Amino acid sequence: MNTLIAPAPGYSKITLLREIYYGFRPNKPNFTPDDYPDLTGKTAIVTGCNTGIGKHSLELLYQKNCNVIGIVRSQSKGDEARDDIVNNNPESKGTITIVSGCDYMDLSKIPAVGLKIKEVLGTKALNIIIHNAGLMAPNNEGTSFQGYEAMFQTNVLGPQLLQHFIDPLFLKNDDTSLKRIVWVSSGAHLLAFNTYGINWEDPLFENSPTKERPNNNVLYGQSKAANIYQAKAWYEENKNICEEIGCVSVSCYPGNLKTDLQRGWGFSMTLAKYLMWDGVYGAYSELYGALSPTLKPQDSGAYIVPFGEIHDPREDIKLGLTNGVAIKLWEFVESKISPYF
Ligand SMILES: NC(=O)c1ccc[n+]([C@@H]2O[C@H](COP(=O)([O-])OP(=O)(O)OC[C@H]3O[C@@H](n4cnc5c(N)ncnc54)[C@H](OP(=O)(O)O)[C@@H]3O)[C@@H](O)[C@H]2O)c1
């Protein structure tokens, strides 16, 4: 893993600061629920939909009559979110089905989730997948059941593994009017390692005790840089069929939003919340990726920023999208998750 395709270029600190500032003071959203199409007969998957941005995305899709499969860890939290949304939107003709047990901290649980999704979907077409579930503040020692760094496993290995079970359901010549995947990233990728965002010698910190790892900002940033690569690499891996059926795969930084994400990060985050936006704005960013008619298959790999615009990611990571780094990261993740699919 330590032989890079080309040395990572440097990046402008001024551009970096400008992008960090933009995250707190973004342009107003231009693509909001009034612009969304009616989604009757369409099916979407949203992971981590019991709270935060995922719950907002689920609600906005449901309001447009979408059938949504909500993926959660805990059945009771999922049911509570579903009941809330259904009660608040009695006019919707959509459906919400909760699939629980999806805890990315233990990869061995994911195949069963894949099977349940297949059962729920039946013969219906699958139109949208939003890989929204994510972890920023590990509340254990920061290591997964498999012994990997917790944020990389939750934010990167888990979604890529789940996508393996979704691929055969999604990559079909059925309802090709809408085929989207959104890999939820973050502006925190700007804080990732300066070697294309990834600590190539040991991305999962398998060989480092928690106390010897870099701080959580850098580790979270690494996982979110990987999400940017996943959007592009998934498309490259499936390019022929994607072009045939019109799939778009993008990454998305939803914004700096008041959600449960910052639980566990203490007083500094409590203060930062004064600069943050309501969680629904994050859903506007995600649903720009899922629904905007301006996005085409050849836009795959684009990095969406708040609240529905396309910017470049950090310069080295932008280069990594086209010089083989994204595929290298994808293949590294494959090597770790292959025992589970
Ligand atoms: N909020 C922000 O400012 C911000 C900024 C940039 C990017 N993002 C990204 O946006 C996405 C949503 O974040 P949010 O702000 O809505 O956070 P949130 O309120 O904390 O919600 C996170 C969701 O992910 C789920 N999750 C956490 N750990 C998981 C695991 N091990 N396996 C499966 N699901 C897990 C949570 O389930 P439980 O409720 O069961 O824990 C919850 O449903 C994340 O990918 C995050 O990185 C957020």
C-alpha cells in the first residue's frame, strides 16, 4: 500500500481556508423541494435515516411520494423516525420500510442487511442510494469489531460492503429515468493526510494503538476523502453499465449542520453549533445529488458542496480522482471487505 502512483502535489492553503469558510457561509440552496420531481413509483435507500441529515432526506423523499427503504442500526430508533415522518406527512402516497441491524462497526452483520433489502425491494426498480450513515465521534476506544479504526470502517468499509449487495439490485436496465448514488463526504476531507488524503502505509491503523493515532479530525478527514474516491471509483468499476442505464455516482459534503454527529466532541463543538445550519439544509445538498436533472453519468465523481453546488475537492484529492489513486483506494477497501461478500 505504500507505493503511490505519483507523489501527491501540494495544495494552496488559501484555497483550503476559502473552502472551510465556504462551508460555514455557503450560497443559498437553488434546488429545493419545490424543484423536486414527483417520485411516485420510485424507490430510494437512505442509510442512517433515524436522525440528523438522513432523517431529513428520508422525509423530503417521502413527501414526494417515494418508497424509501431506511437502513438503521436499531429497529426501535428507525420505527420512531418512520412514525414521526408518516404522522407529519399524511398526504404522502409513498412508503417507508425500515431495515435494521446495519451496524458498520461489525462487517459480519452487513450480508444479512443486504438480504433484507433484496426481500423488501422484490421486483421493484431501485432508483436512489444515499450512503449517509457516518461516524465522527467514536464513543468507544475508536476501534471496530474487526480491529480497524472506527471512522474508516463505519464511513468507508461499511458503505462499500453494503453497495456490493445493492449492485445487483441497482445496476439493472429497469427504471433508467433516475439512477443515482450519493456517497456522503465532508469538508473535513480538507484536514486529511497530505498524501492524497490517505495514510497509505496503514489506512486502518491496524498496527497502532488508539493513543498513537493522529487526532480525530485527521482520521475523520481521511475517511471523508475516501468517500470522494468511492464515488468516482464505483463509477469507473461499473462504467459500461452505468453509461448504458444512466447511473450517476457523486460525493456530497452536506454542510456544517446541527445534528447528533458532534456528540462526544465536547465544549468546542457546542460553541461551533452557533455557526451551523439546520439539518434540513444537509438534505438539500444530498438531494441535489440524488435528484438534480443537471447531473449526467459523465459527472460521476463530482464533489457536491452545500447546499447543492459542485466544487473541486482539495487539489491532491482532485488529482487522485483521475490518476489511479481512487481505484487504488477502492481496491484496498475490497481487500478488507471481500471476506464478507
Ligand atoms: N452534521 C454535519 O455538520 C456534517 C458535516 C459534513 C458531513 N456530514 C456527514 O453527513 C452524514 C450524516 O451525518 P449527521 O450529521 O446526520 O450525523 P448523525 O445525526 O450523527 O447521524 C448519523 C447516522 O449514522 C448512523 N451511524 C453512526 N454510526 C453507525 C454505524 N457504526 N453503523 C451504521 N450506522 C451508523 C447513526 O445511527 P445511530 O443513531 O444508531 O447512531 C445515524 O443514523 C455523515 O456521513 C456525516 O459524516 C455531516
